[in-house]
Amino acid sequence: MAVSLRVERSLLRDARPGALLAAIDEVGRGALAGPVAVGVIVIGRETTSAPRGVRDSKECDRATRERLAPLVRTWARRSAVGMASSAEIDDVGIIAALALAAARAINATSAIPDLVLLDGKHDWVSRVAPSASVVTKIQADATCAAVAAASVIAKVARDAHMVALDEGYPAYGWASNKGYAAPDHIAALERYGPSPWHRLSWRLPGVSTEAP
């Protein structure tokens, strides 16, 4: 699919002069361990085309993502990544944790967006951006350049976080699997049980749920 600012520019064209659009995507929602990360890219009508090569982070290798991330941050008017920890996910649930991470990212941009373009079909942002008009779009990260850029910075930030966590818990292989359900991760869960950084409220593979 072609990635462009066509959708973002259409939304901004219909908004008030000077309006800001926050493009939002999340990373780590389906992981077994570590935080969920939400990337926010803020653009306006005057924002030029995204840096060449920007696309959904899932379609980029690590080197490409790490090359693109600083270019994206320079290009956007504002950008930030917010996270919610595994303990917060356990405490409030994944949807509320996504909203919490989004609130942290939006606050870090110091911007008050008029519009939000959110990847997916469920709106989990309105609760933390009540003044913004939220537009959801399935596969926005594959077609909308600002959303793709948000996915890139979120992925780079979360991957770096998981590599740091791996230093304390190397048996789980987080430096390579980033907390997802890879075979080495599941094997470690079977052998060692969950760590403090696992999402303990989830049904973790390899971990018995039977009462002792």
C-alpha cells in the first residue's frame, strides 16, 4: 500500500485554521511482558511530506526503524512516546493502559490536538483527549504517513526498553523477542515462571493456572 499524508491533509483541510492533528499508534499490545507504548506525531496543514521510506514499523527492519526515528522526530511539529507498564496493564486492563500511555505521550508533546487519527477501529483516546475529534481508521499505519511515523517511534522506544529489561532477566530472550510469545520466551516461562515484568493478569503460555 502507498503511504502518504492524503488522509491527514483531508482532515486538516476541513478543520479550523491552525488546527493540529495527532497521529497515534500503539506497539506491544499483544506482548506477554513489558509495557505498551503509544507513539504520537503532531502535524499541521503546513507539514511537508514525511521522510522518504516512512512506513508501518512492522514492515521495517530494525536498522531502518532506527534510521527513520530521528528523521521523523525532526520532521513532525511535535512527537513523543508514552508507556504504561505491565503492572499498570494488570491493574487497569489493556484498554485503559493504552489510554494512559496515550495521555502521557500527548502531554509530553505539550500540544492540544484538534484532531486525532488513530490506527484501528476502537477509540481508546477520547477519554484522554476530550477536546479532540477522534477518527479511527483500520490499517492507518499502512496508508497514513503520520500514523506510520508514530508506529516507528513507538517501536524503537519500546524495543530499547525491552533490551534494557533483558539485562536483568536474560533467560526470557527479551533482547530478541521483545516480550512477545516466541518459542524461547515460552520455554523460559515453563522453566522459570513469570518475572515481575510479565503481565501477570494474562493467561501466560507455559504457566500453570491450577491452584496448588
